[in-house]
Amino acid sequence: MIREDLRNIAIIAHVDHGKTTLVDEMLKQGGVFRDNHEVNDRVMDSNAIERERGITILAKNTAVKYKDKKINIVDTPGHADFGGEVERILKMVNGVLLLVDAFEGPMPQTRFVLQKALELGHKVIIVVNKIDRPDARPTEVVDEVLELLLDLDATDEQLDSPVIFASGRTGVAGLSPDGEMKDFIPLLDTIVDYFDPPQGEEEAPLQMLVSSIDYNEYVGRIAIGRVERGCMKINQDVVLCDYHGSRPNSKAKIVSMYQFEGLNRVPCTEAKPGDIVCVSGIESVTIGDTICVPDAVEPLPFVKISEPTVEMTFMVNDSPFAGREGKYVTSRNLRARLYKELLKDVSLRVTDTESTEAFKVCGRGEMHLSILIENMRREGFEFQVSTPKVLYKEIDGTLCEPMERLVVDVPADSVGAVMEKMGYRKGELTSMNQVGDRTRLEFIVPSRGLFGYRGEFMTDTRGEGIMSSIFDSYAPFKGDIPRRLNGSLVAYETGETTNYGMFYSQDSGAMFIGSGVEVYGGMIVGEASRQNDIVVNVCKKKHMTAIRSAGKDEALRLVPPRILSLEQSLEFIADDELVEVTPKTIRLRKRILDHSIRMKNFMKNK
């Protein structure tokens, strides 16, 4: 059975190359919205964090009608840390739109997602987006994409992929960068004509691979996937299996079933081969499972998800301010929440430690874990996290560490500063190209060498640099890389910061907090101006005498504090420091709060 009325596609690209904006326009021109319907930008980024940061974190499904055909579209994340979402979603589709920025060209994540699509044998349509940019260079970018296809051993058919030139923001596309463009009709026609329709045996026993999981408080877990063969119906008896065979007690019944229409999920009573559906009623379902009928248990192969490379320790908050702001503060709450995250995030690993109050959490990168932390604090959790550490491997008796492929695009006069910092962080230059008045540098650098580098990079390039990285491979250990050159400013006592105390402490370094903030002894209040930690008394008050009054503090000039975000806090902390995360506050602290004990340990280790 060939479904001529259906096309299943995914949109893949590097971060910020315009995938979600392109989907917006496809929905508008596909008639999903009324003419008088007010639509937000990036309508697919429904998550609050996605809208704030302007990035896609979770892959999402939608569908548009074009002529007499339905096009199921999956919008995927562009950031390397969420590559696990892309890898499994590719099993649901028959072809991919490879989106490339008309100026930046192929970037690290472009290589990663394209390689995964080619390995599955998917057809590719190359879409050169943002051709309305004043610095666009579409023809050179097409050549760069073809070189990338050659590097990735693409087949002859994949090398002959059609090329579409588009501007997602203005909603126009064409077959030539210089031709007249009116709408997305050339893109939609190419999708319908070039991509193969899904096919499968409708009379055969049911098989559906679960590629994604959603959760609803009313119906429980919702499995999302494509029906590979057979027909799925409401109230049908099914059984779960994976590549290990059928699981005990995995029999269930299809309670409800939905298909995607625009931004909505529409109830349906049956699904045929090729349909992408959401199914509820199977409580124990997980990503990678195959839903079958009881008399034909045949699991489908599932894509191997890349291993995590970064580890952090999540622990119960034991600071003097513990329990003030959080709703969920116990180890039981923390453990349950982390293990719940495993059900929908295949790239995450959680393990218990010897302590009942700490858990090891492994992910694909700092952003992957920081998004989890941010979601948890918004849900009311209060906890502490350690500094990120890379996961080492022993290969053939040699200790190896993860390496990243780093691509930076910087003004020509910033090249020296970037090269110097990369040398310090054990980075190796692999290529260097001049594009106009900017230079693109490519390095292979240890993952731990990039911890805390983004802030320095933005300073060195005066905010004009673009950097992105993706996991490349494991290589022999490169030696010691100092994490931070300067020490911390540590609060001497518990209390409220004063103008007087802050004024006489700011000479020791850059402050992270302002006046009138509650602190405790051992809490980090700034970055020291020298290598060692400095204990400062930010709560110090000026004593009043007959001729001096406390009101004179108003004349003291305070330097505005440097407020750190969650990612900046994680990058800043050293091995003996922690980030305390609550729904209202992010604090930095020493593991050992007592100054005398901390000093004894320091002298002993020295």
C-alpha cells in the first residue's frame, strides 16, 4: 500500500538557521490559520523557556494540507545538546529539509543531523534560508553543502538533491536566488514531488515504533510514533516489545488516538501505515518500544542514541537558607523528578550514589543539563548542583576524553585573542577561512576546555563573535587545563549586605550581588582579583559615634554588580564550589562553609 495522499518530513538545521520561522510560514500558507487570526512568531516554540531563549528544545509535530495531500512536519531542535531528540525523530519520516543559513553556511550541527539522515537513507531537499540578508552568499553556500555531502559519503541520488532558496521571515521561496519569489508554492511542490510517499502492508499485523513520549495528567503517558504496517484501531489489544523481546505485563488497550492537524491533535478511530499518531492507554510505554498485536510480537530496530559526555551531581540543599523558597526539597522529591525525566529524554542518564541525598546526572552538554535545572526550579524544586565534569573512557588501555568540533566566526582583528585562548585550552586549529571582513576558524578542542569559555569569547570579540560546537570523538587525554584563573570572594558571616561593607569589599574583585541582600558565611559574593579565594565582610556596619553617623554611607559609590545567569554560574564554579538553585534565587557557595576547616583542607592539599 502506497500512501500517495501523505508525506512525512523533518526539518533539520543548525541552531538559529530559521527552522521554526519556516514552519510558521508553511502553516500560514497551508491554511491552518484564518485570515484575521493573530499569530505569534515561532508558534511551534510553545515551551516558556523556548520562547525566552529563542531556541527549540523539544521536537514537535504539526501538519499542513497542500492540494489533496497531507504533509506531516516535525520541527527539530538545532542545538547540539538536544541531538537525541533529532536522532530518534528521524525514524518517523521519509525525508528531510536541510535548512542552511545563506551567510553562515553549514555549521557543526548541520553536519551531525545530516549524517544521521544520510545513514537512514532519507532523501534530502536543501533549503538555503535567509537569502534576504544583505551579506547572503547563496551560491557559495550551496557549494559548501555539496562538499559536506561528499565528506559524509552521500549516495549519488542524495548528491543530486534539489535546492530551494527561501526567506522564512517573508514567506517566499524559489528555485533560483535571483528569480521572482511570491510564496512557498515552489517549496511545497518540491516536497510533494520529490519525497517518497510512505508505504506499508495494511493487512499485516500491527507495528508502530514509539519515537517520542508526551504526558497528560488526565490520560497519563502518550506515545507518539509512525504506524509502520497494519492498521491501529481504538480499543485494540496490543503488547509492547523492544529489541530484547516482549516485556512481561506489557499488555494494554488503545484508549484514545489522535492525528495532527495544524497545531491541534484531532481524535481519530483508526490509523493506517505511514500515519503519525498519538496513542494513550499504554502506561508503561517508553521511547524505542514497538507496539504490536499479541499474536505477532516483532520489535522494530531503534536508532542508537549517542552517549552523554558531561556529568553533574544533583544534591539536596543543605545551606543555611535551605527550605525557605522551595516547594520540593527532600531527596525523595529530587530522585522521583530526575527518574521521571528519563521517561521522555533518551539522552539523559541518572544513577544513585553512595549518599542517599546525591544523584549523578549525565547529559549531552552544559545546556542540556541547565535546561533540566531551569525546568525543575520553575516547578518548585530546591537543590544544589556541582560543577560539570566530562566523562572519560578507557580505550585500548588509554585514558580518553571527549573532544568537540568548535567553529567560531569572528571579526578579523579578534583572531589573535581567540587563537591564544584556544592554545591555552589545548585546542588544535584544523581550518581557517576568510569570508569578507570576518574569519571562520575550526578547532578540535577537549570538551572540558570549553567550560566557562563563552563569556571570555564574547569579551574577546566585543560581542560580535559566533561560536558553536558539537561532540566529535574521544581522543587521548590532553593534560591539565586550569578551569579558572581567579579565586572567589567569600562572605565572612551571615547577615544582610551593607553599602559600607560592599564599598570596602569591591576593591578585592568584581561583585555578584548588590547591597541589602541576605548572605551566609561561605557564600560566594564575587570573583577575586587574584588567584586565591578572599574572605570579605560584606555585612560590615560603620559604628556610630558622637561625630559620625550611619547616614554618611550614602556618599559611598558602589560598582554595579555582575549578575550571573544559571549557565554563567555553572561555568564559573570550581570543583570545591556548588550552585544553590531555588525557585526564586541562584546562589553560589563553597562546599565547606566553615572558613577555618576550608583553610585547613587547603593547606593539607597544598
